[in-house]
Amino acid sequence: MISNTVLQKRINAAYKLLEHCRACPRMCGTNRLKNDKAGFCRSGLNPIISSVNAHHGEEPPLSGTKGSGTIFFSNCNLSCVYCQNYPISQMGNGVEKTHEELASRMLWLQEQECHNLNLVTPTHFMPQILKSIGKARQHGFDLPIVYNTNGYESLEALRLLEGIVDIYLPDMRYSDEGLSMLYSAAPHYPEVNRRAVKEMQRQVGNLVIDKNGLGKRGLIVRHLILPERISGTEVIMKFLADEISKDVYISLMSQYFPAYKANNYKELSRRITAAEYEEAYLIMEKFGLENGWIQEHERDTG
């Protein structure tokens, strides 16, 4: 963990991102320091929190036996038509909190003996999160920090997190920009996403798991399988094998179901089949990617 002096410098630099907002690749330019909420994420100065709890459904090295200490942030810098958490991400369900209140929630999760602090959809509130971590550290906060992101990140913002984030948990959603625009309103997603994952890997390397089975540091990539090969699994797995590491940990996710506006798109209006998940799994194997987790029940039963 970096020193408090360095952390304060990072906080100052992060808040400069909010003046003409460039906290994410959209670079909306709104003045969030003046609580302008006109940007894509509809977020102003204060963080908005939907829930805080010990979560037992994350990847095993994160959940462990006592749970991953999740803080779900409201709003999002993507607009996925199939979002399963749309009341939080798209409708903004949540409560504005001060930095002191957010810091107190971090400390509460530590008191519950959670294995880590898991920041869910943190991108658009990264500066506020850093400030709250600084306040929490003044009261003894020292949990490993998990950055649980959709993977649509700017390098400028990510570089401020070096030495602060212990485990990066990004999605890799698409390998085709046309699809990322159609389903998530995310220009240049494949290019932006790959640059971000490379930076995350540079900072923390491959996942390190301790003798108790808990993740201490490193990268875990989540890949949600969507119907009709929309996820672009072949291209993404080749990228991971060739440009990240064949030892990277991958969470191959099968839990897609039509949510939010998905039924407006014929290709998204069903769950994935067992054959579609099996195909994705075999692609992982083809590229020599053996670390991570597959969801056996869904893969076997479809």
C-alpha cells in the first residue's frame, strides 16, 4: 500500500478529473465538482451507494468463508440493454453519501471480517472512492481492495490506482465495436477494454492465492457468455493468451438471462444454451487458458 502522502497526491489528481469530467473514456466534460449531473453516468460530486454487504457469491478466492465486502455504486458509464442490475445501474436506485459515510461503510465491512473490500461499478466514482479510502485508513482500514469494473476504463484514471488496488476484476464484454455500441452504447469498447486490461495486468500481475485459498493480489477477468456469439469469445481469449498471460485467471460466466430491455432484441431474448457455453469453454482450452472458474451446473444442464 502506498503512503498516505502519496495517496493524498493521487486524490488531488483524481479530483482534477472531475472538473471537466474525464473519469472514464467518455470524457463528458461536465463539472462534477459543482455537482453537474449532465454527464452520461448522471452522477455529480457525492458517491451514490445502493448496498453494502458481505457477498458470498463471488469467485472463490474473493468470497472465501466470510464473504467479499461489497459496496454497490449506483449509475454506470455503460448502458447495457441486458443489465441484470438495471434498477441500480440504469435507474439510479441508491442513496447519496458523504465521503465520511462511505469511509464508515468500508470500516464496517472490515469489522464484519470480510476478506476484502469489493468496489462494484466504481469507475465513475473513482476519485470519491480514493478520498474515502484515505479517510478510512486514518481509522485503521487495511483490507485488500478489489476493483470490480465493466472494463470501460481510461488509462489516466487507472494509473492513479497503482499501489492502491490489489485485485482487478474487469469484464471483457465484446470484441466488436458495432455490438458494443448497439448493446451498451460504448464507443471503442474493445480497444479501450484491452488497453485497460493490459494496464491492470502491468500493475498487479497474475492472481496470487494464499494458503487459505484467498486472493491477495492480481487480475481476474470475467467473461459473460451472451447468445449468438455476441461476446466475441474467440477474439477475447486469443488476446488474453497472446497479450496478457496464459496463466491469467478467467471467470467464464453462464448466468445471462434476458433482463431490462433485452427482450426488445430477438438475439438477446433467451438464455444461452449448453452448447454455447461448451463452445466458449473449449475456446479457452484451445488457447491454453486453464486457470479460473467455469460454472459446471449451467454448462452441464444448459
